[in-house]
Amino acid sequence: MTRPDAGGRILTKLSEQHDLLAKVGELCLAQARVIEEDEPEQLVAVLEQRSKVLARATELSKEIESDLTCIPENDAQMPLIRQRRRAVSDLAHAIAETDRQHGVILARKRDELARTLAGMNSGRAAAHAYGAEPAHISPGYQDRHA
């Protein structure tokens, strides 16, 4: 059974989904900047925004899939629907590739931090190995009348 103007509703949802993914693309640029500038708090904020936008885009995807079952393959709007779905898919693939690249950069930064921390720990261990017991500091003045 074909609902009235189901193709039009699908096209509207595809347009909204494309706009949402374009917003995610913009957030990817912001994400790259905060990764490069080592701003973890800002990175978390950007990732939270992305998560909200992606959740809505995913919800739309489910709605579109459901709506597609209501229109026949020979519907006059199907070629345009297919074209817009390809555009959305291309944008999603570009975002996935950007995320992969950001993951590599974040892994590299994580490994650098791990090496730095390991170096600090081995430095402390060496200082402890060559030093005597830590000096016990006693108070310079003690009230012995109390």
C-alpha cells in the first residue's frame, strides 16, 4: 500500500539526514583542531555534540528504511531517492575515514604519553635505587610541655 507522498517524505528525511551528516563533518574539523592543540576538555565537548547529531541521523536512517517499504520500486521519485541515498552514504564514508585518521593520531598521542609516564616512573625508580632511605623530616620545634 502506497501512502500519499511517501516519496516526498523520504526525500525530506534524506535531506535532513544529509544536513546532519554535514554538521558532523564540520564537527570533524573542530575535532581535528582540538586533537592537534591537545585540548581534552574541548575534545569531549565536540564528541558529545557529534554523538547527539549522529543519534538523530541514525534515527532518521531507521525511519527512511521503514518508509521505503511503503513505496514501490517503480515510483517516480525512486531515482532521486537513490541518488540522495548515495550522497548520504558518500558523506558517511568520508566521515568514517576522517574518524579512522583521528583514531590513528589519538593512538599516537596516547603512546607518547605512555612513554613519557614510563620514563618518569623509571626515573623515580633509579633515584630510589641510588638513594638512601628518604630523609625523615622532624619538626624544628616541638612543644614538650603539652
